[in-house]
Amino acid sequence: MRTQFPPSSAHGSPSPTDRRLSALVRHLGVGDHSASSMESQDPNPAISPSATAAFSGDSVFANIVQAPEDPILGVTVAYNKDPSPVKLNLGVGAYRTEEGKPLVLNVVRRAEQLIINDQSRVKEYLPITGMADFNKLSAKLIFGTDSPAIQENRIATVQCLSGTGSLRVGAEFLVKHYHNRTIYIPQPTWGNHPKVFTMAGLSVKSYRYYDPATRGLNFQGLLEDLGSAPSGAIVLLHACAHNPTGVDPTTEQWEHIRQLVRSKGLLPFFDSAYQGFASGSLDTDAQSVRMFVADGGECLAAQSYAKNMGLYGERVGALSIVCRTADVATRVESQLKLVIRPMYSNPPIHGASIVATIFKDRDMYTEWTIELKAMADRIISMRQQLFDALRARGTPGDWSHIVKQIGMFTFTGLNTEQVASMTKEYHIYMTSDGRISMAGLSSRTVPHLADAIHAAVTRVA
């Protein structure tokens, strides 16, 4: 049997495709020398039935029940099924343009083009810890270029699968190597937090955070709950733009929290999903993390580049563990490798290459910060427009929290029944707790949302 090729070109000389296929065949070692063995094989061998081939009973998975939709991702599923031309999806945690379209940053497209044009790039595996340049530059982004912890090599940073993967790797590391397996998370918090930590083996408890009465921070409750937490417990802190409430502590409140955490010997674990995306300033949005690093204590920080660089589907993130000494950091990194290796072996290369390319070029970095601020400013503008629209309609209640809160999400204060009525009557989709994505709004859709909120508040208790 001989390998068949497509016909040669009309002039009798091999076409480029023929030449490539011939080279591939030679590379794979397919040719006359294997023909006899290949010809001796039956091309259509009979498949002998196994002992269980005639089994016709129920599936071994027959008792599995249908799982409910994810409460956040399920919003988009319901939205997609709605044929209404005025439908509005405010559940998705992804930036949208004024036209309601997904955005790929110009600087990201530039970086990708450079990567594509670089013929020296290959698709080999990254190390278990990921791309070295990406890790180094990610640490500088969140901790600051002049951070003593960086200068003293006290930080172990590994590339992970966006924020979720960074949290999971950190959690599994703590389960294996930290003496306390209890983590305190804010109430409320991102819906995936309790699942990530529980699946990793941590015991999840909560501390008060949001005050429904003021639609602001329950600072006293936060201090009381963390103050009564056992020494050594882990505490999850949102670095900025708390999800879902959009409520952040002030600088003074962060200092009180820092003092309490350190005096109790608690271990802070920061989730930084919105650096630069909240206020428009990378430094301002990292201030809380840097306060905890400046005191010389230890902490963990999970970073995501989904929002601030629009790399949602690339799954680009990093986990950093700040240690007391460089020696401890070296040993911590060695153990992080043992967590990652059986989990996903090593991280993907493309997204991290984009981030590193932008960070290493001063002009591209500057362009990124400009585009990042433009996204943040548009969200801030949507807050102001919605507040003004509700005030113009005389909607009952104090809606100042919409402009006081920060980041992608606003915790409107609407209850489950009001949310359901807005979906039914106005085809507006959001999570049942009243959280809306400000990034999903535009100047065109603000009046529609304001009408829906006004109707829900005045008609539904």
C-alpha cells in the first residue's frame, strides 16, 4: 500500500501542497518500508463483542440529578432565550462599549500582532510556575516597583488561570501547608468564592460587610466579626471594587482593618480582580494590598487580567505569596509547583505573552493605562446617568449609593420580587440579589433601566 497524494499541478511539477505533504510523510516515516506490514493488516477488522456488550440496563449515572444553572452565568442563559428586542443583560461581569459590544483593547491587538509576527516564538510548554517575565511584572503591578518585598525577593509568584485559578491554587496550598483551615469571607461576596474554598478543603465562615440599611459598609460588624475570629484564621479581602456590592472601605478604615488583622494573627488573602478598572488608577486600586505588605507581614494576593486588560477568555492571572524571608519564599514556590503540577501541569502561554509584551514596552504600557482609564470613566459616567435618571423620575428612596459605590457592579438594593418583575415586564436581566453590571449599560439603555427600577419600586413591595 502506498501513500496517496493529491494530483500534481497542471504542468507536472509538484505543487507547494504536494511538497509539504511529502515532507510530512518523510518526517513521520510513512513509506514503502512499512507497506508490507500495513497491507497485512485487515483494513476493516471485526470488533469482538466484550462481555458487557449486551448489557442494556440503565446508565451507571442514571441517579445523577440535573444541576441548577450557575446563579450568575444562568442570567445570560435566560437572556439569550428571550426574543424581546428591548432585552438588557446586566448580569454579565464583562465590559461592554457604549454600543453594547464586547471590547478588545487596541493595545492588546497590537501586542498580539507583535507576537504573531515574531517567528522565534514557539508553542513549547511553559514552566510549572508560568512565564518568568509575566510573574515578575505582575508582582510589580500590584505591590509597586519600589516594594521592599520585591527588592528583598520575599515574594513567590506563579502564573495561574485567571483570578479563579489563582484563588484555587492558593487555597490548596494553604490546606496543605498552613496550620489553620478556616477562611472568613465577606457577606455577601462573589458567588464563586465559597465554592472555590470549600472544594479546596477549607472551612468557610463569613464576616459582616454590607449594611442593607445604608447600602454601604457595615464597618462595626466587620470589626466585631474579625475581632472574634480565632487567631491564625485566613481572611479574604477584596482589594478594590468589592463584588457584588461596589462598597469599599476608606483608607482610614483599611488601616483599622490592617491593625486588627495583624494583632489577631490573621492571614490576609486578597482577591484583586479590578486593579485600575475601579478608579482608573492602578496605584489607587492597589493601595489596600500595599498597606499590608508595607508592615512586613505575610499575605496572599490573587490577580486577574480579565477585566483590566479585557483578557476574559485568555484566563490570565497570578498568585503571589508574600513571605517573611527570601528563603521561605523559595520553599513556598517549590511547594506551589507541587500543587499546580497535578492540577493543570502548567499555564497557557498566549495571554501571559500579551500581558508581558505590553508591560515591557513603555509606550504600550502607557496606552494600556489610557484605555483602562477610559473604561473606568465610562462606568463612572453610567453611574451618574442612572442616578440622575432616577432622581428625574422621582423614584422613591435615596439612590446616592449608585454614585458612591465603585467598580463594575452596583448593589441596587432591589429585592428578589422587584428583580423578577423587571425581568418579566421590562426584559432586564440581573442576579436575584439586585446586583447590576454598570458596564452593561449605555446612554441609550439608561432610561429603560430607570423606568424599570421606578416601576418596580413603586409597584412591588
